[in-house]
Amino acid sequence: MFNLLVGAGVLLVLVILYLLFRIQSLIGIAKKSKNIESTSNNVNANLFILFLIVGFGAMFYYSYVNFDKYTLPVASEHGPRVDSLFWWTMGITGVAFILTHILLFIFPKMYKYDKNRRAFYYPVNNKLEFLWTVVPFVVLSILIFSGFRAWTDITAKAPDDAEVVEIMGYQFAWSVRYPGNDGKLGNYDFRIIDATNEFGIDFSDANSFDDFTTRKVVIPKGKPVLFKIRARDVLHSVFAPHFRLKMDAVPGMPTSFWFTPTKSTSDMRQETGNENFKYEIACTEICGRGHFSMKLEVEVLEPAQYEEWYASQKSFLDRNEDYLAKVPEKYRDLAMEVSGIKDREKGTSDNNVNSAL
Amino acid sequence: MSTLSQNINSDVHEEHEHHEENWVTKYLFTTDHKMIGKQFLITGLVWALIGGALSLIFRLQLGFPDMNLDWLRPILGEWITDSGKIDPNFYLALVTMHGTIMVFFVLTAGLSGTFSNFLIPLQIGARDMASGFMNALSYWLFFISSVIMLSSLFIETGPAAGGWVVYPPLSALPQAVPGSQLGMTLWLIAMVFFIASTLIGGINYIATIINMRTKGLSFNKLPLTIWAFFLTAIIGLLSFPVLFAAALLLVFDRSFGTSFYLSEIYIGGEALPNVGGSAVLYQHLFWFLGHPEVYIVLLPALGITSEIIATNARKPIFGYKAMIGSMLGITVLSFVVWAHHMFVSGMNPFLGSIFMFLTLIIAVPSAIKVFNYLTTLWKGNLQFTTAMLFSIGLVSFFISGGLTGIFLGNAALDIQLHDTYFVVAHFHLVMGSASFFGMMAGIYHWFPKMYGRMMDEKLGYLHFWLTFVGVYLVFFPMHYIGIAGFPRRYYSFTNFDAFSSFTDLNTFISIAAILTMSAQFIFVFNFFYSMYRGRKAPLNPWKSTTLEWTTPRVPGHGNWPGKVPVVYRWPYDYSKPGAEDDFIPQTVPYSETKSSNLPHENELIELEEEINREDEKVTEPQN
Ligand code: HEM
Ligand SMILES: [Cu+2]
Ligand SMILES: [Cu+2]
């Protein structure tokens, strides 16, 4: 019933609007005078001025009031450089934006039609054309050049002592692997992936024995960190906004990105005044149903805390002893040693002895 | 050349003398370029409404995440979940279809198809296109493509859902997302027809412009619209085949077990046999079309506005040669910037540096165009027809969207901005809204020639202002959330602490989008109402100089009942000092305008007489 009423109401309004329009246009035809200097011409010219003032007013006001809401604090060494480039570009394009729009919206008012006036016949001026070819070219060259330098530095080869973290995307989550004490990630092969060994770690490679996996990324403050990035099903993309870091994860083609975090998670908690602050990684390459929820937490620790955390992690083999069977016979002893299984077993047997006593 | 064009012209002309038209040959399987242009237009407008409606559905999800959408169930059926929400898979399908429809079906076919067909013969003084049959074929291939693409919206697994770029492996693996099953197959088939349509159309435009210009109409007297259509067709001809190749390889990967794009994949609990392919290869191929495509969409709009701004400023377009030069520059450069979409795709960073240089260079011709538009307005005598308003709106969007391109073209900045809403804001302004405004400007301007009647100006003003303000309200705020890092193609933004505080802004954008879309119905009404009941149009309502305004109010087959007019001058003699009127049509010889001629133009008078003599000789036998 209610719907019906609304429908009828809408219909009525439409009919009235139509009739008004019809009357208006009939009067227009009757009057017949097609005068270009009409009121419409004035109104339109004035509306451009109004738009200019209100538009810029709103833009400046909103940007000023909400500045902090939309600018993320930066927490990596290259971040401030990217940000400063961003704000320089903003300044330069901002000036161009404002100047051109002032002209674009004031000209309609200044030069609106007047039948007693002729437009200025001004088809060409090569000096002007030259000027506005060269000026943008020079300005852009400066921007390109600083962008180029920042880009080459950011994408340069990672330092050898960088902490290595492997991040692998899949539908619809991330997995994280660390190289363990040897600092070397073991090989992997997508054909041996299974529900537990989601990375497809290849246990015939001795480097893999001490690798450990985690559910979040933990990295030290102030040290270079190298993300080794890959995907195992479709494209994903690792985006850590606070670190100004983004790199696609591509099946069959490992990628990487290195950076140096400059603020620990607790530093950030202080800076933002948000006790629950967490660094997050989001997926920025469309990957299917759960694309919007592919979140990975990142925790930045002080270096000492980090060492402690690192040492306390149990290797993959230690946690999944079944996979020892995949280790070739001749390495098995080594694997038990490196993965920490031996230590643990010794520990428990010691305990047993103690309790027996 | 001239004999060839003469033959073609006379053929069509003779046909015109003795033939009867029935409904089918007139409206359906017509070979008349004007009718084909209108077919493209109407189909394009229908697509625009569909594409717009899709965007409103996903804007509802983003702006009102808690809203119960059960009332959409009659249309969307199972895609509304039991809790009254849009299914996330369908969200992606909506985004994908919206993008595909807007870019290809509305702004490529609907804009370029409409105006290239309608205006090329009329503005170059030809009786029809070089091949009317191919022209009709081009439309009908587009129509078939449309039907297939539309049908994919109604199948059970839903339409393609990999984004309009349909990157594999997502688009190649049916188990990755339901949209990659039948929906993706239909997408590919539809695009093959679409590409064929575009190529056939493009060849025809190019052949017509090169061969069939009327006497005296050399390339340096062509209206900028024709230049724009010409270069657009060339870009299309060179880039669409590459998309075809990319799509073909994707078809192989999907159906025949090849590994062009696939490698080392473990999905759905099994490892696939494919090794050695490269997902990045597809991106290179796609963007080799994809980037030129944004100019395919934009150049016709720029051509149209150049024409409209000059006419309504009553002033020659400033820097005619520079305008052509910058379009040529854009044409060439558009082919060497594609990898700026791939800075963080994992390709070699050095390659990224090269593409950064090339990309920022392409900003120069764009800047030249903007300054030339501004100078054309300066000291003009501006009359604000609806078309003029939309053209000024286009320039505004072109500036605001173009400037953000300088951020994105800078690889160091793109690290943060890539695939965020900053990109969505950027391309909606510079490509979406600018081209859409170009299309609207063109419709308002040439409606009198299409239907012989005027559109209502007051409704036009209302339409313009609501849309202009609306577009800024929708897309400007997107820059803010983009700078804050909010990724695009996200079903919901509450999962991340960093992005969860944007609810208000998203609600605001959605409301603005709904209002802006509603305002388009003013246009729809105006369009169809004026078609039948609008004021009858005078022969040259905007006092324009170009050839189409020398035809009868509603031109028939062959466009000019008598001889095709001869052209003597460039199309921008507005407000020439010493001239009687504030415009001199292209068909007025210099010998009749001695009072306004510039010194070098007086020298052309002799040449004119020669043209006239020749003209009489050749056309005599026909009439
Ligand atoms: C009614 C006006 C429009 C609105 C409200 C709108 C809104 C949007 C939004 C919000 C998105 C991003 C969705 C997401 O990433 O989750 C989007 C995507 C897109 N839109 Fe629009 N849009 C409109 C008109 C247009 C027009 C005229 C074009 C023509 C170029 C266009 C082309 C695209 C493209 C290419 C995408 C990207 C699709 C993808 O990510 O694969 N839109 N639109
Ligand atoms: Cu994703
Ligand atoms: Cu591009």
C-alpha cells in the first residue's frame, strides 16, 4: 500500500514537471526571439564563478581539516623521500590546477556574448606555443629526474645483510616463512605443496631444515629487510601503506622489495595515540572473492626483542616431524640437529629422567 | 584519388535517385552513415545506462555496507545473499562489467562509432563512407558483441570477474572465481566481435578521410574533429590486434592446456601441469592496447570540443597546427608508455625508469592542448549553449585528471598510489568523465543535424550543472581515500584498521553518485522528447563554418541534393576582422571576402578559379 502511494506520488510529480516543461517550451516558441545575450548566458557565466569559489573553498577547507585523517604516518627509510616527492608534485600540479581553473571559470564571465563586440581574431602565436611547450617540459623533467633517482635507489639491490622474509599470497591469505639461523631459505617446488606444507618447501635442500613459518610478519626496527614475494595461485600484491611499499606477487615469478623500517609498532602506538595500532599488509591485486580481506599483520620490534623472538621460533620440521621422512637419508641426522628436534628430544628425555628421580 | 572518389560518389548518388526504402533498409540494415551513426549512438546510450546502473549497485554496497538489499533480489536473484548483501563474487563481476561496458561499449563504440560515422562524410563533403557495407557490418558486429556481453550478465556463474583488464591466472582458471567459467568465455567471444567491429570501422574511417574529401579540402583545412577521428582510427588499427592476440592466447590457456600465461600454480588442492608461462606477458600485451585505448576514448572527445569551443567562442581555435601536432604527438607516444601500468608488477625496475620518462613526456602535448583551449576562450565572444558548457566541463576534467597522471606516471610515487582509489579518481576524471562530457557536448551540438530539431536548452543547462557538480562530488573525494591507501576493487573496507574510518566519505560519494545518475534522466527525456517534438532546427543553428551545416535540415541519402560543395578555406574563420558576419563558412571563396582577406589569402584567389573550372568540368555529366 505504502509502495503504491509513493509510486503514485512520484508519478504525479513527474506529470507536473512535464506540464511545466511543456508550458515553458511553448512560451519559448511563441516568443520566438532567439537572443544570445539572454539571461541564461548571464546565469551560466555567473554559475562558473560560483562553482570556482565554492569548489575551491570546499576543497581547501576539507583538505585542511581532515589532513591527518588521510595522510598515513610514514615508517620506512625511503618513505619520507617518496612523501616529499609527493608533496612537491602536489605543490606544482596544485598551482597549475588552480591557475588554469581560475582562467577557465573567469573567462566565461569576462567574455560572455555581447552583440556589439567581436571576438579577437587570434589564430596563432608561435612564441606562446613554444613557451608552453618548454615550460611544462622543464618542470616535468625536474620531477622525472627526482622521481628517477628515488626509484632507482628504492629498487636497488638489497644489502647483503638484509633480514629475509618470504611472503606468499594465496586465495585468500598470506603465509610467511623465515630462513632460520642459516639465513638461507630452502628451495621450494609447487608440486609438493600440501595442506601443511603450504609453501612446498623442498626438504631435500639442507637450507630448508631450519626454516620456520609464521602467521604474521615480524621485523626489526632500523635494519634492512628484504621481502621475497611470491604467489601460488593467482596474482596478489603486497601493499604495506605505512612503509610506502607495494609489489605484486606473481605465480611462477618471484619478486622482491627491500626497505628499512624506522618505527617499531610501539613507537607508532605512541605517535598515533592509538593503543591498538598495528601495521597491516593489504592485497592490491584483484584475486577473487576474498580480495578485500587478505590482511597480514606486521610487527616491528626493537632489534634486541627481534633477536629474542627469532631465537624462540620453532622450525617447520620441528613442528611437523612427519616431514622428516621427506628428508633424504643421508641428511636426516643433520636435519634433526638443525631443525632443533634433537635439542627438544634431549630436553624432554632429561625432563623424564628428572621426574623419575 | 579524385577520380576514385568521384566514382564512389556518383554510385551512391545514382542509387539515391531511384530507390524505395522500407523500414528494414532504412532503420535496420541501412548502409547510410548517418543512420549507422545513430544506431551506434542509441546502443551506446543504452549501454551507458546499464553501466551506470551497475556502478550504483556497487556504490550502494560501498556507501551503505549495512543496508539490506533484499529489494534487489527480483533483479539480481541469488546474487543477494541470505543476509541481504551483495555476494562478494558478484561485486567483482559488477566492477568488471561496469569497466568493460564503459570503456569499450560506451566510450569506444558509442562515442567514436557515433561521431566518426555521422560526421566524417558530412564534414569532409562525401556522400557516404568509402564502404557502406563494411560500415553496416561494423555496427552489426558491435551489436552481436553487445548481445553476447549482455547475456553473460544473466548466466548462473555470473559474468567475468577479473577486473576489466582480466589478468590471468585469475581469468584463466575456472576454479579461481566463478566469473572465470562461462562468463569469461563469453567476455572473450564478445571482445573478439568487438575488435573486429572496431577494425572494420577504423579502416573505413581512414579510407574515407584519405580518399573522399571534397574538392579543396586539403588536410590542412580539415576540422579538428576529423583529425581526431582519423588519428583515433589509426591508433585503434595498430593496437586492437594486439588485444586480439592477448585474448587468443588466453583462450588457448583456458581451453587447450597451453601455458602462455600460466606457471607453477597450485589451486583448489592440486598442482596444475603448466610451467614456463608468464603472467606479466599478458599485462604487456593488454596494456599495449590498454593505454592507447584511453586515447581512443579521449581524442574524439577532444576533437569534438575543439570544434564546439571555437564555434561558441566565435573565435578561431588557437594554434590549429599545434593542436594537430599535439594530437600526432599523443598518437605516437601513446604506444610507448604502456608499462606505466606495471611499475610494481615485478618487471625489471630499469624498464620502469624508461617508461617513467616516456610517460611524463606525453604530458607535454596534453598541456599544450589545455593552454590552447584557454587561449581560445580568451577575448572570445562566448555563448553558452549546452554543448559549450559540456566542452568547458571537459577541459576542467581534462586538467584535474591529467594533473594526477603526473603523480601516477612517476614510478616512485606509483608505489604507494598504484591500484588505490587515487587511480580510480584519476581515470574517471581524465578518461571517463572527460570523454563522457565530450560525447554529451557532441550530442547537444549535432542533435539538430541528426534529427532536424533542437534539444531544449534549459533542460540542457540543468543537466549540465547537475552532472558537472555531481561528477566532482563523486570523484574528487576519491583522491583522499586513495592518498590514504584504500585499494580499489574492494568489496568492503572495514577489515583494515588503516581504512575503516572512511565510512562517511564513502556514503557521501554514493549519495552523490545516485543523484548524478538520476540527473541523466533529464537528458534521456530531453533527447527523446526533442526527437519528436523539439523546435524545428534552422539550417545552421550555431552559425558554424563547417560543411555539415550546408546540407538540408534533414539530409537524405547522399547528404547534398545537388553538387557537393567545394571548400576554400579552413574551418575557423570566426570573427575575422573586416568580414560582414562573425563567421565565414568553409564554402565561401576568398574572392568573395576581399575585405577580410589576409595578404596571403588574396594570392589564393587565382587558385580558387582553377578549382572551380575543374569542378564544373567533372560534375557536369552527372546532373
Ligand atoms: C555513474 C558514474 C560512475 C560511477 C559512480 C563510477 C564508479 C566507479 C567505482 C567506485 C569504481 C571502482 C570500484 C572498485 O574498484 O571497487 C569504478 C570502476 C571503474 N569505472 Fe566507473 N563509475 C562511473 C562511470 C564510469 C565511466 C563513465 C567510465 C568510463 C571510462 C568508468 C570506467 C570505469 C573503469 C574502467 C573501472 C575499473 C574497473 C575495474 O577495476 O576493473 N566508470 N567505477
Ligand atoms: Cu587480492
Ligand atoms: Cu596508460
